[in-house]
Amino acid sequence: MPAAAEFTPPALTQPLLRGVLRGGLRLLFRSLVRPPTPIALQRGLLRLLTISAAARGITCTRSTIGGRPCEWQRPPGEPTSVFLYLHGGAYLIGSPATHRAITGALAKLGNLAVCTLDYRLAPEHRYPAALEDSVAAYKALLAAGYRAEQIVIGGDSAGGNLALITALRLQESGLPAPRALVCFSPVTDFSLRQLHKPPAGDPLLNPAWLEQAVKLYCPADMPPQDPRLSPVYADLSALPPTLIQVGSDELLLNDSLRFAERAKAAGVELQLEVYPGLWHVFQAHVGLLHAADFAMARVISFLRTQGVCDE
């Protein structure tokens, strides 16, 4: 049986808003971001649904890192730590602009410099293109003068998967580990054999979309259970302290529960938080949904315990 969360948040009810968000996500995302909708149209739909300006008081600039475009969000002053953020989107869609709600909150609440990598996407670029881009970005941060203990790697969904496999690749390469990992609803098993079936349904993720991601991102000559793709099967013993947040009403709940069980058994300092009644990457509603605000505050608290965030 997968490990249970050691933390359950208090009731943060907004029943009317939650109902509106659930209905909107089901209508505008789950029913459209899936096959047979072409990938190009899926990308455009996500941009329309999520693109936003930078948070108030945060400077947002485009740049490059490790040979790839990126977006920096910086609070006033000179933050001493950096968060390398890897956006979600099933490795098929998404960009730094589509995840500004999360990255802006991280920068503002944590007084962090947040670098969101615009890594290469499938189907144009299958595994390991995104992994190569993420490792190159981490190396570039080290070359820029950040020490490993000043760097956090994190992401949501596929970006959470990318954060985990990046940390594992850094270990294999003999590079210093980042100070911590933060994952929102990470994909940890591309076999999709143990998907959760929430009674209330998943308002965001369509199983057909997950299957499309496996087909278009995973190489044909690699089984989906390969630990280089699916970190739940990897040797996790050298991972840095890790925070995982996941909703109870999402297909990927078991990915987080199973990964947490294996990581803890390997001796990893791992904090698992399950948010009842919430869906995939609900943190994107920060500033609107009380539970998302609470979850982001928990991220900052975790990073402060790791000595990353400035007060």
C-alpha cells in the first residue's frame, strides 16, 4: 500500500468557486486538450487559458540559459537563491508564459530569483531532449556563480518528472545536487498502470491525453518503466530533500504516493502533502483559491527550512 501523507491541510472551503473552476476546467481543458485535437492547437488553447502578466513588484525578463530560452522573474533586491522551474504540459505543451502564476508567486513569496526554462517539447523533440536542456541549464547556473546549495529545482506534472530525472542525472554525472526539489503532481510512472480513479472525477486530465504523451514523448525502444523515464523505478537514495504536493481528485495521485513510499524507504527526506478535493496542479490558481495560497505558503516554509529562501 502506498505511503499516506503525513500532512493534511485544514479545510479551506470555497465551494462555489471550486465548483466554477471544476466546471470550467472540464469544459475548456479536459475536453479539448486531448487527441484528436492537434498539438499545435493544444498549445494555443493552453496559452489562451493561462497566459498572464508578471506578479506585481516582480521583474520579468526573457533570456537564455544553457542554450535555451528562459524567463526570469526577480523580486526587488539581490536574491541569493534561484529556483529552476520546469513547466508542465505532458512534455507536449506549455511555456514559461503559461506558468507565471506559479513562478511569480514563488519569486514574490520566497524572495527568490525564478528561472523558468523553455525546454524542447515533443513530438518534435522526444526524450532525452528536455532532460539535456534541464541539465544544461543547471550547469549554466553553477557557471554563473550559484552554488548548488543555493539552487532549487522544481516543476509541475511533466515538469515535476523532469525535476526528478534531472536530479538523478546530475547524480550519475557526478555533479553536486541542488539543495532541494519541489514537485507539484509529478508524473513518476509512464506505464500509466496505476492511475487513480477519483470518485468525483479528474476535471483537468484526460486519460487519452496521458496516453498521447507517452506515445509522442517516450522513445519507441525504451519501455515506459525505464527508470530514466519513470523515476519511481530508479535508485532514489541520493535525492536531496523533496516536497511533493498533489490533489486527491486527480489521475496522478498514485504517482506521488508510490514515489513517496519508495523515496522514504531509500532514506530520502521527503515531505508529501495531499490536498483533499483538489485537482491536478491546483497551485496554478494561487491568488484566487485559498487552498492554492496555502499550498504555496507551505512551499516557501519548506524552502526556508532548507535554508534557501531569504526572509
